[in-house]
Amino acid sequence: MGPETATTDSRIRTIFNHDIMGCTAEGVSGNHLYSGRALGATEPGDVIQLHPDLETQWPAIQAHYQRVGLRHTNNVIWNTRHEVLADHPDHAVSVFFFGVDEHAARPDPDWFRIVETINSKNAFMTAADQLKVPVPVTWPFPAVADIGEAEITTAPYPCYLKAAVSVSGVGIYRCQDAAELQAAVGRFAATTPVQIQQEVIAETFLNMQYLAETDAPRRLAVTEQILDGFAHQGNRHPARCEPWDLVEPMAQWLYDQGMRGLFAFDVAVAKDGDETQHLAIECNPRFNGASYPTLIAHKLGVDQWLARVFKSRHRDLSALDLREIEFDPATGQGVVLVNWGPILVGKILVLIAGDERVQQQLVEAIEQRL
């Protein structure tokens, strides 16, 4: 653990473990390196657990954050074992996903139960129906084997067959007709819970984030998603609309059921004739790709930004040349590294602060340097 400058604020110190290995899709390149993206959300005095492979990049990210004016902790534990959370009972807990390992280390039965429940897209649809939250036409099935010829014949084509529990767009198949749906059904084990959902022709998809605080769920930010197929590639803020009233009843219900930490809703913005529809798609009862740039933007006072994943030929942060494009607190414009650990496998997520013209200029500059 490195030296830490003492602070006098009264906030509760937090231990961060944002390892995603217990809640990630297999085959994601460098997913064991994602714990580092929580660093920008920390404050001096906090503790963060980082994968030991990131230690070689620590001097470079420290120097970068110092130059851009992003305060963070220097108290690092170079392992991501969840048992360490129990060693800091005087610290609040911040985790990517409050699952089995997290609950075992720092038990919170209500938080664990509601995360496990709403992490299922089928349970989300049940709650949405009860709370009158608008959603697309959706048929949930306890097991894919329950989908028979009648359902395949009458499904609302085009549609999607989705695993009830999935991450990173894995287990989602678009089906134009009965033959494609039948083929998609065959890709799942017979007992897998799934849903058939009518395709929504969306102008954009929103990510609507809440932070569960001591007395209420607080609205954090709405961003527009940047997608590559079903895979998340980035976010843009501000979004063209902020339909908070749509998801507020479920946000409050989740909080009342024990949700803690950060959680978010995916919402489709679609046209129905001359009217705009907002339809809730799912709830992510955890941090997500938009969370980390959002928290960094809040700390830096940036209200217009783009966060994007880039591929790089470099395999070390010290090889990145960010001169002249690095974030400047005086102008409120420039580049901030967010998910810096995967540079070891040739990719990074960056926050690009500035208006759309500045964003485009900086995207071009980054691509030239990577």
C-alpha cells in the first residue's frame, strides 16, 4: 500500500474492488484488467484493489491523473480477492457487482437478494408490469424448452431471443422469421431462462444511472449509448432527452428493496408516428461502462463529453503521447484515461471533454497517436 496524503473531510472512507471476473462474458479480451477503471472514482483516503498485472502501469496513470487534476487514492492493494473487503470493516464498500463473493465478504442480504432478482431480464419485466413502467412487447419463459411451435409461429417478428441473464450482449439473437427463431432456440441449453422481445426501432438507447444513497436513490446522469451490434463501445453526454419519470417508480422500488451502490436502466427512444416513445429494456443492478466516465466527469466539472473505446498498437501507458490533447482544467477540454489497464492488450477507454466539434478533433488526434 502506498503513502496517502491525509484529508480532513468527513466522508466515509471506501474500499473499492471493481474486478469483473465474476460477472463478465467469456472471451472478453483483457477483462481481468478492468479493475483499474474505478481509480478515477476514488478519493484520497480510500483503498482500491487492483489486479497485480496493473502495477507496471501505476506510475504512468498516477502522473496522468496528477496532470489533469483528478484526485484519487494512492492506497493500493495489489490483488482482487474479495476476502480483503472483510479486512476493512470501517470502510464502505464499492464493488462492480454485489454477487456471491462480495456478499460472503461483506454480508448484506437485502442488497444481494434484489441484485440477484433484478439481474434477470424476466424478473425486470415482471416488476415493470407491476410498477406500470412502459416496456417493449416481451414474452418471458422460465426455460427455452417452454418455447413451442405456437410461440414460434405467433412471435412478434422481427424479434430478439435473449438469455434472461447475460452481459456484454452475449446470448442475444435477432430473429427475422420463424426459421431464425427456431435456430436461435437451439443455441441455448434447454433449461436456460429466456425471453422473446419485439424489436424496437430506436433512434437511440439511453443509459440512465442512479446512485443509492443513505436516504433515497439519486439521479446521477443520462447518457446515450454507442453500440457495436449489441456490445457497448461508449457513451455521450448530455443525452438528447432525460425521461426520468419513466424509470423513477422502479428506481424507488429497487432502493426500498435494498439496492445500494450504483445501478442503471437501458431505455430505448423510438418513434410511434409523430410521438416519441420511451421504453425500458432492462436494469443493470451494478456499475456499467458509462459509470466510470460519468463519475470522472462529475469530479472534473465536465458536462459535455464522449467516452469511447479505442484499439492501440501500444502495450504500455508510457508509450502514449497525450501532449497537447490531455485534459486541461483551465479550458475544460481534453482527454482523460478511464479504463487504462487493458492497454496491456491493446485497448483503452477514454473520456473526451468538450463540445462535439472538439470531440471530433480529439478523436482524430487520438487515433493518430494510438
